[in-house]
Amino acid sequence: MKIGIIGLGLIGGSMAIDLKRRGFADSLTGVEADSVNAAAAQKIGLVDRVVSIEECVRECELIVLAVPVGSAVRMLPEILDMFRAEENTVGVCRKTVLDVCSTKEQLAKTVHYHPMRTHYVATHPMAGTEYSGPWAAMSGLFDGRACIICDQEESAPSSVHLAEKLYGCLNMRMIYMNSAGHDVHTAYVSHISHITSFALALTVLDKEKNEKHIFDLASGGFSSTVRLAKSNADMWVPIFSQNRENLLKVIDTYMEKMSAFRAAIDGFDEDGIRTLIEDANRIKRIIR
């Protein structure tokens, strides 16, 4: 299996490590626009070679698009155009491309009518850290996590099967849903977490201007809550933009809950505060 990975950051690099170590990939070819990251990826040994996107698509059977979703929206149709050119030239194209982006509906719309649409599998491995770049890549990042496959009925069964085999090698469990549903769910379980972390960091940084010891007093609870604020803006700006409508609804609901806490605290309403906390404790049934 010759695999090409476009984007050699945390997700693409971590995939590369385990796909090679676990024998799924015979060779790994990388594409990386940032020259510093490209050199680092080769030095670290994430991929065998770093080449142009055209050479990668030409040589590889499976292409993993591991770039920010803003770039993926532009690049995915270009990759499918290359697939079509190969089919027109040699009469058949047996290649598959999958993406790993955190939003799906805009990507789905972009290639919905493309003649090579069935060669594309929309996937979202639900794993990551707040770090970025090839130096952040690690083995085992995906083990035991969920991978969402979207709109599988629009992809060729052989391409879906290949994607399932890849994520099976990474020890992930499969969940299937449509693109629109995916974006709603990720707005609630992932994207809002990052927004609240960014907002909390900004709040504390603003206060820290006058109180220099605030970070000396920070506990583990603060660190775990705010760690997502270290996430890369290049990744999250297009996610928030593309999932705008869902996120606005989630933010409105979140602000309602914050207002309820504020009102109870402002009114010395200890029973009200207790009710809010105990209602929130129900999350223990879902997350341990």
C-alpha cells in the first residue's frame, strides 16, 4: 500500500507513524507546504519522501488530506480532478482520498456533483492535542478513539472499506452519520470546548495585566480547562467559520447557562446554584 499524506502536522504525522509501524503502509509519501515542517518531517522520519501534490497523487493509492478545512475545501476538488485525468488517460482510477477535517458539510457540498465523488471518503478521527506541527506527532494518538465516517452511501464501497481498514489499523471504532449531523454534534462536543477555552484564557490574561501572581495560583483544574487555548488559529478559524450556524446556536445556549449561574450567584441563591451544579453532574453518566 502506497499512502500519501498531505499535511504533516499532528494528525497527519501521527497517522504516518502508526501506519508504518503497524505494517499498513509499505511506503509513505508526504506533501507539506511549510518548508520548515517538511524538513522536520523528513528528519524525524514521518515519511519516506516529501514531494509535490501532483507527484503524491500520481504515485499513491490512498491519499490522506490532513490540512486545515479551509485548505481542504480548495484542495479536495483539485485531487479529484487529478483522479479524473488519470481515468481519462488510462481508462480506470482505483485511487481513494479521505480527509480528516473537523467540519464536513461544506466539504460535502463542494464535491457533491464531482464525477469522481465516489473515490472520496469523508472521515473525522476524533483525536488530537493542543499542539501542532510534525514535532507534535505521536504514536498511539488514535487508539481507542472514535472515527466518524460521513455520507458513506456517496462513496464507493471499496473506498469505504479501505478507509475502515486504515482506521482499524489505528485501533479506532467507527461511527456513521451524515455530514450535517456530524457538524451539529461536533459543535457541541468539540468546537464549543475550544471557544470557551479561548474565552477563559482571554479573561485571565486580561486580569493578569494587573495581578501578576494569578498564574502562580493556577491549579490543575485551570490548566486542564484552558489547555485548548494553546490550539493553532490556522486550524480553528476555518472550523468556526464553516460551522458558524451550529456554533452560534451552541454559544447562545452556553450563554444562557452562564447567565443562570450569574443570576443565582448575584442573588445569593444557594439553592439555585446547587440545582445548577447537580443538574450539570448528570454528565457523569456519559463521561467518566
